[in-house]
Amino acid sequence: MQERIEHDSIGALPVPVDAYYGVQTLRAKQNFYITGKQLHPDLIVSLVQVKKAAAMTNYETGELNKEVADAIIAACNDVISGKYHDQFIVDPIQGGAGTSSNMNANEVVANIAIEKLGGIKGDYSIVHPNDHVNMSQSTNDVYPTAGKITALKLTQKLLFQMERLGEALKQKSIEFDNIIKVGRTQLQDAVPMRLGQAFNAYRSAIDRDTLRLKKTQNELCIVNMGGTAIGTAINANPEYLKRIPVNLKKTTSFNMVLAADLIDATQNLDAFVSVSGALKAAAVTLSKMANDFRLLSSGPKTGFAEINLPPKQNGSSIMPGKINPVIPEVVSQVAFNVIGNDLTITMAAEAGQLELNAFEPVLFYNLFESIETLTNGISTFIDNCITGITANEDRCEELLEHSIVTVTALCPYIGYKEASDIAKESILSGKLVSQIVREKGLLSQEELETILDPSLMTEPMEEQQIS
């Protein structure tokens, strides 16, 4: 393999002659073999979108000549279009607060630009990774900005799926609205409810999670670009700070705004904690819903069996005909992962010291994984489970009829103590609640038909006129 020799502050290192990355990237590759993976492709694009915006701004302020600026912008466009991603070789989890990722982008863009100007890769006298591509920047403003842009991109996809989920649950709530079932607390029979109400409650929770996640998007649009090393804007033209948000919007389509306090924005990662918190809340909602679906479909002969989940695959290698609730199971596993990632993100944000947080790499790795797995988990939940759920109306009616859940409605008319005695007798004797009340002569048949009508127990009612 042919090689070229490149130098950095550590010394010299042979770099493959065809590589668009350089010596600093190669050192990082050698130092950080942690996950064995590449940077997230959206993070690669986001980094280069930041580089493009910086080159545009540096040209506008007169810091970068047109020839070099045009070459850098053209190189960035190539990477943004999907080319050269194989040249981003650093591990996503790395020491150095993201410097390796930033330099990987600087070197790749520089070498593409060099070739566009007729030079040979590694001839940094034409376009230099630090002096030109990284002009007016530091890893400490580039990397967190790219992380926010990436999170914005990924959450757009997640929000789309969450809105789809809300709509799917709404449709089921309408479809099941006339089916009365037993409502349960602590897995014990409680009071009647409509199956549609259960699904509408799931929808309400998802709508709330969606709104919570949307609120975090504004925080992600606040960036510290131009703050450079610690937020004091050293080596950045004052005009650069005014123009860089405008050019970021041009390269990303997001309405990026400069933080009011660049030092704060450089050292604190609470915006990412907010996003992760919203993801965790959504994950909890999803797993609780998945647990309910597993319970409500349990059996099918010896469990609740109030709903049927669509059969997706054989459930056993030994038990013929067994079908497991595999989609709710995988959704819960996604939720567990998101909840675990939230702890990592929290600790990474907490571990920052003084003017910089060095732990963004692991934070981004876990945050992006949470967003993507949640997006994919919700997608399969909708398409392979929720839209295919059917109700066992006869089973719901059977369980309701033989339960004591209607006895609560008697309390205003015969008192808690009498109602409790009737409940106990019904459980021991197997008699229906209405039968025992009639036998005791406590209420007339007409009164019972009104008071013990399960459908009337599922909504607040106007004051009943019963003597």
C-alpha cells in the first residue's frame, strides 16, 4: 500500500496515499477502537454542514479568499450528498471532547478541496484543515452544534411516527367505543369502562409525549457557534458571530440562533438532557401500553383475552400453535434501552468540568441510538400490532357480567357496608349482584336497571332522579 507522510504536534505518521483523512484522524483511529462503528451518517453530514456555513461566513467577512472558500463549499456539498462517508473512520465514542470527529471532517473536506483546486491530497499549503476548513471555529462550538443539528434531524422522523401512533390509537378508540369491559386497578376488578376509553387514554398520553418532545426542539436550535474554544469568541471576527446563524440556517434548513451566553452554551449540555428526558417519558408510556396489550390479550383460553393481537410469527420451537406478543415485547425492550441510555446521557452531561464538557461523544452515541430505536420501535408497533388489534366483545361481556364491578354504583343508594356485603356474597355464591339485591328487596327492578347499567357507569352523569 502506498503511503504519504503527514506530521502533527506528536510527530510523523504514514497515511494511505488514497485516504482523504489525515494524520490526526488516523491517530484517533488507532487510539479509540471502542464500538467498532463509524460516526452516525447524519452526524457526518451535520459536521460538514457546519463547515460549509463557516466557509460561507468566513468568505463574507473577508477572512477566506473566494477560491479557497468555493473549494471548501464544493467539498462540503460532496460529503452532504453522501460521498466520502467511508473516510470518516473515527469511533463515535472517543476522548478529546469530539476533537477527533472535528478533525476527521476538517481533513476530509480539506483534501477534497485540494483535489478540486488541482492539488494532491496532503498538500495542505493549498487548503489547510485547521487554518482554512476550521477557520473561526473550535471543536468546542462545531461539535455540539453538529450534535444539535443531528438530534433535530432524527427527532423530526420520531415526531412523525409519534403522530402516526396517536392517530392509530384514535382510530381504535372510535372502533371500540361501544364495547363495555371490566376496568381494573392493581390487576383486580374495579368498575366498568369502554374499551375505546382505554385506547383514548393511550392516545392522550402519546399526544402529551409528542408535545413534550416538540418543546425540546427550540432548545436544540440554540447554538454556540462563534464561541470557539470556551465561548469568548477568540479568533472569530465579530461579524462572523452575526452571520454564522444565518448561514447555518441556509445549510441545514433549521432556524439556528446564537446563544445569549456563549460561555454557558459551551460548557452546559442540559438541552440534550431535556431531549433525553422527553424520550424517556415517551418510552415509559410505550412500555406501559405494551404491557397492557400483553395482559389484555393473554391466554388466549386462560387469560383476559379481551383483545386479539395480530399473529406475526410462531411463538415456540416446541409448543405447536403458540403465538407470542412479540411486537409489544420488542417495544418494551426498546423502552428499556432508552431508559438506560438516559442515565448515560445524564451522567455525561453532569461530568462536565469548568468551561467544557468532554463527554459529548458518548452522550451523542446514546442519544442518537435512543431516538432511532424509539422511531423504529413505534413504527413496528403501529404497523405490526396496533392497526391489527381486534376486540373480543363476547369475552368482554362475559367477564363483565360475572364480575362484581357494578356494585360500586350501589353505594349512593344502599351504602358502602351493604354494597360490600353484597360483593362478598356474590363472590362466594356465584350469584349476580343484581340477583342478590332483588332477593334482599333493597331496590326495585326498574331502579336496578338504571343504576346497574354498565354503559351509564363509564361517563359522568347528570344527577339521577331515583327515589
